[in-house]
Amino acid sequence: MESPLLQIKDLHKSYGSLEVLKGIDFSVSKGEKVAVIGPSGSGKSTCLRCVNFLEKPSRGHIILDGERVGVKPGSDRLMSDAELAPQRAQMGMVFQLFYLWPHLTVLENVSIGLRKVQGVPSNEASEIAMDMLEKVHLGNKANTFPGLLSGGQQQRVAIARALAQRPKLLLFDEPTSALDPELVGEVLNVIQELADEGRTMLLVTHEINFARDIADRVIFMDGGVVVEEGPARELITNPQAERTRVFLSKIE
Ligand code: ADP
Ligand code: MG
């Protein structure tokens, strides 16, 4: 059997004496869409940030496509940021806030990683960036500056930027929670279109209906552990654990 694209094994993370992740284990197969839900403060963002080593796990392994993330092969030595860059590029991350460069055009925001991190020649990087902007329906905004765009458009630029690196896996951390309600739909539509292309996704979201519709599997986290996981529709309509029931009853 093909091994999963992403494996999270015995992941622990503490900040000082605060243990935020208490042993997380789950996998994501190629082409699978997995949604992570759970109360605020349960460790969802920390988990995602440990996957691409934006945070260093206190214990445990992250394995992407058979390679340990963040650790030099054949040793226990942690990679430097420069050594990590190629692995990070395989995991396109989209944050709650968009973090676009205000002084760069939309096209430059999308192409800069290709040029600076992957060494793609400028012309080629611009072409790829343009294709990605068209994918998020913003081809007509390529030469605009981010400050002139709506929050929904800025988030779509951030998605194009993540796509430009041709990642194997997309990581979304509550991509719509900073948006005005009327802008949420356009971002969810783009994520849905990417899902329909068969991309592999790990998505933290508080949009429970969206999680139910888009995800193959849902993981419910609380207090730094995975309380329950299962097929999306089943878990959301018929949760087994009391804690999952309480959480879902509060947000429906
Ligand atoms: P979630 O995304 O589920 O809301 P987080 O992963 O952001 O949860 O946070 C989980 C816990 O870890 C919270 O108690 C939060 O205050 C704490 N935490 C997160 N990041 C840090 C940090 N850099 N330093 C100290 N504590 C942190
Ligand atoms: Mg969070």
C-alpha cells in the first residue's frame, strides 16, 4: 500500500511549562482533504505550524512523502532555515492573515518565492505567477498593489502564492476567519475548486458546513489531543465523543 503523503507521529509541543500538543498522530493520504476543527486554544494552529517547522516540535516526527521534515537525513541534527526552505516549499501554507508585501505588486508577491527560494528565472516565475492568479480569478489584478484589494482578494493572492511553489500539500489555517462575512464565499469557492482538482489539503477551519462538504475526513482536537476523527459527514452529523458533541452543539 502507498504510504501517506503526510504523517504526523507523536507530535508534542510545549511553550515553557505549557504543553500545547500532547501527542498528535494522524496521516493525510495523497489527494485527501482533511479538516481539523476544535475550540480556540486547542492547538490547531500550533499543529499546522509544527508540520512545516514554523514551530519546532518538542518531540515527534513529521514525515512528508517519505522524508523527515526539519531533520537532516541520517542524523538528529535540525535543519537551518535555509535547509528547510525546499521542504517548506512543498507545503504551501495559507494563514488567517495574508502577509502580503505592501510595496510589491500582486504578481510580484506571487512570484517572489519562486525567484528567491527556488531560483526560477524572472520571466518564468512571472508566467507561473500569472497562471496561479488566473486560477484564483485575479488575473486582472496582477499589476495592482495588495492594499487596493479587498480582504477576500488578498487572501486569494495568498493562495496563489502558496500554489506557485507547486506544493505537494496545501495547509490552510482558518483562511476565512479574518474576513468580513460577505467575502468568505469567494475564498471558500477557490478552495473548493482546488479540492476538485484533487489536491491534498490539511485545513483548519471553523466553517463546519464547509468542512463537512469539502473534507474526506475530519479531525476534532481539544486540549492538545485528537479526541475523535472520522469521515467528515459522519463525524459532524453523528459525533461519538461527548466533547465533540458539546463543541458542535455550540457552533451550529
Ligand atoms: P488554536 O489554533 O486551536 O486556537 P493555538 O495552537 O493557536 O490554538 O494555541 C494553543 C495554545 O498554545 C494556546 O493556549 C496559546 O495561547 C498557546 N500558544 C500558541 N502559540 C504560543 C507561543 N508562541 N508562545 C506561548 N504560547 C503559545
Ligand atoms: Mg488557530
